Amino acid sequence: MDRAAVFDVDGTLVDTNHLHVTTWWEAFRQAGHRVPMHAIHRSVGLGSTDLIAHLLGDDRDKDGDAELSAAHTALYAQYFDRLPALADAGRLLRRLHQDGWTVVLATSASGPELSALRRAIDADDAIAATASADDVEEGKPAPEPVEHALELAGVPAERAVFVGDTVWDMRAGSRAGVRCVGVLCGGIPRGDLEEAGAGAVYDDPAHLLASLPNSPLA
């Protein structure tokens, strides 16, 4: 029977979390908001609207959300031509593909940003499908992105593993009923990932690749 390996992208396969922190911080600063970088870091992985709500609260002037999001997008786009893949990210996806896994990306990125991330990973031959922000009503930590990825793969939850770097990833995967694997390369502590549902935690894609025979992706 087919099995699916579902991957988050930012902070999991591509080393972009701190670029997001910096560009969100600047977008907030330009709009007159003082938001600590550590708080932004803990919010990376949420979709734009959810991230803004998480950091500014539900009583904010929501008319400014679109402008904030657009500012972040414009600032972050400066890095599209040099986004750094994490070590062995592409090799990991290709190895899983060779081992018979259906590899699907589940990400809040879309459009040119998603294209830039895929160029960085450089493993399109191993990626069967992508569940992007454009495909779902609710982003992580809702289960919908992972559930949509499973639909694209044609695989039930019990035959899938979800790999991500944030608590939002682990909560989304857990709510979708899949086994969750955390990676530390996004900067979130091991204990937080385990508390949110990670059954195993690795340093980064290279560590997971080296540990595959004894991992949930064996």
C-alpha cells in the first residue's frame, strides 16, 4: 500500500525562519507596531492573517492586515533568488521517493514564494504534490493542510508521516491523525515540539536522512 511523507517547507527543508522573523519585524515596524523578534519567531509557521492576529490580537485594526502582509511579502521577496536549502534536504526527499514514499509538501507559502522554495530544495523529481495556502480554508495548526496533502497523495492518515519544525506543524499533524516528526533546525526547542505531538525529533534533514533506518520513515 502507498505511504505518504508530508513535509513542511520553511524551517524544515529551507533555512528561512529567521528571514521571516526579520522581514515580519520590519513590516510591523513600518506600520508603527513594536513586536519583539522572539515573539515573531514563535509565530512563524502560521499563515499571514493568523500570524498577525496572534501577535497584535483580535482587537487590532484589521484593515491594516493586508498592508502588513503585502509589506512582509515584498521584503521577503528580496531573498527569493538565494533561499538556502538545509543540508541534505533534497537528498532526503529523493531517498524517500526511491524507497516508495509519496512525498508531498504542506506549506503556507504559495505563488512565487513557493516556486522559490522549490528551486532551493531542487528535488522536484521527488515531489508528487504540494498543498499550499491557496488550497485550504484554514492553515496550521488546523489539520486541513495535512489532510489536503493526504488527499493529494491518496493515502490514509495511518499510512503517513508529517515532518515539521514548529508547534503549529505538530498540532496540525496530530489533529490530522498522522505520526509527527519534528526537526530542530527551525529554532523551536525539542520539548515544545514533543509536547505539541512530535513522536521523534531530529536536528535537521541531514540527521533524519542519516537516521532513516531507525526512524518513523523507515
